[in-house]
Amino acid sequence: MSTAPLSATPARRRPQRAAAGRFAVVPLLLFVAVAFGVPALAMAYGAFTTYNPGKPSQYTMGNLTASLQGGYLDALLGSVKLSALSALISVVAGLLVAQAVVTSRFAFLRKAVLSASGVLANFGGVPLAFAFMATLGNAGMLTTKLHLDQHGWSLYSFNGLTLVYLYFLIPLMVLSVIPSLDGLRRQWREAAQNNGATGWQYWRHVALPVLTPSLLGGFVLLFGSAFAAYATAAAMVGATVPLITLQIATALSGNVDPNATNIALAMSLDMVVIATLVMVVYIPLQRRSARWLV
Amino acid sequence: MAGVTASALTTEGRPAPSTANGSGPAGARGGVLAGLARIRWGRGTVLLVAGLYFLVPIATTLWFTVDNSPQGFSLDAYRQIFTVPGLWPALQLSLLLAVGTIVLVYLLLIPAVVAVRLGSPRLRTVVELTCTLPLVVPTIALTAGISDVLRWCNDNLAPTPFYATFLDAQNANFPVVLLLAYVVMALPLAFRTLDAGMRALDVRTLLEAAQNNGASRARAIVTVILPNLRSAMLNTAFITLALVLGEFTVASILGYVPFAVWIVNGNSAGQGPVTVAVSIVSLLLTWVLLLVLSVGSERRGRAQAQH
């Protein structure tokens, strides 16, 4: 009998608390609904409709079809190709750098590389473009000193852009793979060696399978950030390399044809679909890599 | 020896294994000279190439800004930073937006993060999902959506009293539109940072202790929880500041001229060296900021571990 009131008190308190908690979340949800939800829905709606000021908009698939044709399709494919290539190179290079750091005896090296990576991974945008233009652009220091232009080098091309993207993708990969490399237990390697495995066999049959989810997850993450990048490319190449972000910007600021805006919205929707796919692949991989590497 | 290094280099073509080879005790105990040579070469090459790749662009950019051919060395580009037209208004706008973004992020996220820590797992899922959603919509797509909303408002709100509000929101001196976009863009990282800081605290116990001592709930949160959250809040502020200072996409497409947009415009308007100098200075400042941040949080972490 005496336990009943005791257990009833917390039970009565808890819903109250939860309610107070929920109220604290309301401003955030409202804000996201307005500042993010409205533009996102407007984008989705605009992608499927026509726009004529003063007239009701009509449903159409024309924008989406147009966004997957001709120059727009080239831009989408260009973005996918650039992101995939630069992400792939960054995964390999990032793994090599991370491994070199993790196995190093110098604690200082590890600390320096980690801090530098944290900084460089955020170093997208305009300054990055300028740094590479000053270095490898048409009048860049290295271009003129080494006469690279005579060998057919141009920064303002697909390859040039790939080289620039590596600058923020490799640090991102280093940051995301170092925890996994730390999680590879020494005992696994010793066990493999005791069983007569060579270093290559250890990597082929033990380390890489364990690392695969985090490597794939890293690839997907890098792909996503390269795919969404705009500022660097805009400051650097203008529109000489077809990329979907550049196409959207051109269509939006063109201001000539109201239809162009709706095609830009359709292209944005294409991007959202791809970015969503990226997240859908990334999250389970993240969980899986967390399972082995506690 | 040459043969050994050569073979080491050929295996180096394959990723990672050879670099890792000697790190295990067995490799070292084996005492094979080849093994030792291999590690050094592998790791050394990787780090050297990476170091060159990451340092050369910075070094040559600095060189570019002080090399005023034909006279040679000159600091003109840096001197012009103080006189070049347009830079200060642009920087002012960026800083103003940064402060606004940070304040709004705090106001929205801190109560939410506290609530998530105290509330049910379902609440956490909802908030986590809400804060992750912006990652699915790339910045440029968000910008397209915003400009679509603005177009619709422009065409439909003119006869209504809301039109004045709508114009205010686009005021070039303090564009609320940009502020909203920046808060959305800052949410994912800010939530993670604040949530991680909150996870390190035993919020429930702290709150109960404060309330047992007679503090109201709000007061307990302000005087007990927030001071403990200081380093996470500082992290969030720095990250948000870096984001807003460097932001180019939304601002340039919507036609505003904060810092990053000014740099690009100035560069194409023929003020090459100054804009490169400004961008390198902004870059170095951001780096110092982030480095101070990472060193500071490490030191605090160590201090806490000692207690």
C-alpha cells in the first residue's frame, strides 16, 4: 500500500517534464519549417509546374524532362563524374596519409595532421580557388616557372578542378578514416602474422574487409560534398566546365526566361534526389563500421 | 640496397599495406633491414607528397601577393587592404550576419538540446532528423528554393500589407533572407557540436541538484548547465563564424555583397592582388581561429581528465 504513492509521484511528474521538453523544441521545429521547409517545398512544387505571373500555375513534367536533356544533362553527368573521380582519388590518398600518420611514432605528427585536416576540410570556397589560380592558373607561379602551359596544362578544366577539389576532400577523408584505423586491433595483425600471413594478405583478408564500410562511407561523404560544391568552381572556371551547380546558378541569375527558373528548380530537385541517395547509403554504412570498430 | 628500395617502391604502388608493414612489433622484431627501409620510404613519400600538395599553393599565393614584378618584393597589396573601396562595408555585413546567425542558432538549439537530453528517445530522433535534413538539400538547391519564394512574394504580395515586411527582409544592409538561410546551413554542424558537449554532462543530476537547492528550472539551466556548455558553445560560434564569413553561394545568387562575394567581384574587376591578399589574410585568420579552437578544446579535455 505504501509503495503506491511513492511510485505514483515520479509517474505523475514525468509527463509534465516531457511536455516542458517538447515546448523547448517547438521554436526550432517552427524555424526549420519556415526557413527550410518553405523553400524546399517551393522548389519541389516549382519543379513540377509552370510559372506565369498573374496566371495560375499548371502541372507539367516539362521542367524535369528538360533538366535531364542536352546541356543540363551534360552538367549533371559532369558533376557526377567530377565528384566520383575526386572522391575516389581522395579515398585512396586519404587512407595512405591517415595510415602514415596512425603508424607514426611521433605524436606531434598526428596532432598536427589532425588539426590541419580539420582546418583544410573547411577550406572550400573562394580562397581555395584563388590559391590555386595564383599557383597553377594561366599566370600562376608554377605555370609560368615550369612552363606547364606548353605541356597542355590548364587549371580551368575538368582535371584542374579535380586537382583543386582534392584539397578539401583528402583532409575530410583523413578525418573520417583515422578513427577506423585506430580501431584496427594490433592483435588481429599479430594473429594473421602468427598464421603466416604476409602484410599484403593481412590487408587483403583482415584489415580491408573491416575497413570497407568506413571506406565506402567516406567515399559517399566525399562524393556528396564534392557534388554540392559551388563557390570554388564558380570563382575558378566560370562556366567552362559543365557542372550542375554552375548551371543552376546561371539559370537563376539569367532573369530572362521565367521557364529557366523552373528548370533550375527541377535541376535542384535532381540534386536533392542524388543527395538523398547519398545519405541513404551513408547512414547504414556508418552504423556498420561502428559495429566492428568500437 | 638500391634493389631493396626499388622493390619497396613497387609494393608501394598498392595502397597502405607497405606503409603499415613495420609498425607491428613482429616487423620490427624481424629486424629485416628491408622492412625498415620500406616503412621509412613508404611513409616518407606519402607525407612528403601530401605536404607539398597542401603547402605549395599557400606558399605560392603568399609569394604572388608580395611579388610585384618588375620591381620585385612589395607589400602594396596588403597596404591597399585598408584603402580599397567596398571591402569594409562587405566585411561589416558579413560580421553582422555572423553575429545574427550565432545568436539565432543559440536561441533555437540550446533549449532543444537540453530538452533532447532530458526527453524521450523519440524526441531525440525528431530533433536529430530536423537538424540533419538541410544536408539533403545542397546549398544551391536551397538558394533556388529561396529565390522561387522571393519571386512568388514579389509577384503576389505587392497589393497586401505584407509587402513592406517582404521588402524589409531583403534590405541590403541587413538581409534577413540571408540570415535565415545561414541559420539553416549552420544547423547540422551546430547541433552535433552542442549535442556532443551536452552528452559529456550529467544534465539530469546537475538539474536535480540545482533544483533541490531551490533554483527554478530556468535558473538552473542558465546558471548551471550553460556554464558547463561553454566550450561547445564557443566551438559552435567559431564554426558558424567561419561558415558565414566564407559563404558565397546564397549571397552571390541572391545579389548581396558580403565578404566572399566582394572578393570575387573585386577580382574580376581588376583588383587582382588586393583581393588575393584579402582572401589569404581571411584564410590565415580563419585557420588561426580554428587552430586555437582545437588546441583549446584539447587542453580543456586534458584538464577535465585530470580532475
